[in-house]
Amino acid sequence: MGLFYLCFCVLLLTQLEKCLPFIPVASYCCFTGVGLLVHPVKDGRIWISFAEKMEAGMHYTLSFSTDKHNGLYDITARVREVVSKSGVRDGLVNVYAQGATSAIMIQENWDESVQNDVVTLLRQLIPAGKWEHDAQDDNGDAHLKAGLVGPSETIPLVGGELALSTWQNIFFCEFDGPRNERKVI
């Protein structure tokens, strides 16, 4: 079965070569412990190599509490710490919020005004107390906000550093707090 998946992945990636102008360095999929590395070539084509020592399933979980019903929490330093400890130098870092009423957003970090504006905008666009789901557990707006923002962000990792610009940070978005425990993978 593992060989079938690996062959399917190679076939899929060779077909992607025909329709995608580029694929990020170190994109890979792991099946049965075998890594598949996709490398861009200058003319826009790709080539594929196998990585025998790629760690399948490498992941970390951040756990924390939130103290607001709706709020953005800067988790950039914690993500950087995890990346540093991993020893990985180049690739993609995927940050994923577990939970149907939370999200991940990359946003300006200069001061709290942008984060406050995001919360205010989402409250205006998606007010509480008027959704069909509210009849079940009174958090229909939280589900809609989380769905609109999205559960994850992918950040390039270059030379061991997150490729965020000067004014960008990674934020966990709480839409149904406060919560004793939230998890980000």
C-alpha cells in the first residue's frame, strides 16, 4: 500500500509540473517514512528526489489559555522557538489552530491598533446572536469568523528563520473565549 501511495505522489507531482510555474523548495509529502523532496529548477520545471532521513510526522503543539471573548494573540516568538529547536533550516512552517472557533492570521505587529481593528471589523461583519447555529450553543458568529479567517498559515523558512517581513507576526485568533486551553500545531 505504501508503495502505491508513493507512486501516486510521484505521478501527481510530475503532473503538477505541467500546470504550476513553481513549487516551493522543500515541499514534500511523507508516506511510510520515505520523504519526497520537490526542487524548483531555473526554467520553472521541477525535479524530485528521495530523502531517506526525513522525519515523518514532525510536529509540535503549543498550548495556552485565552482571556478574551474575541482577540488576537501574538504567537510568533513561540513559533520561532519551536523552529529553532527543530534544527530545520529551509522549508515551510505550517501553523494550524485546532478548534472550529479559532483561526491563525499573519498581521501587522507595530501596535495593537490593527489587531483591535480586525476584531472590530469581524464583529461588525458577523454580529453575535443572529445565526441558526446559536440555537445549539450560542456561538454561531465564532464559527463564521473562524471560517472566514481560516485555520492555518504557511510561512517560508529560509536559513532557519521565518520569512516574515519586519511588520508581520503570527496571531492566534480567538472567537469563542475565554478558554482554559487552546492548541496550535
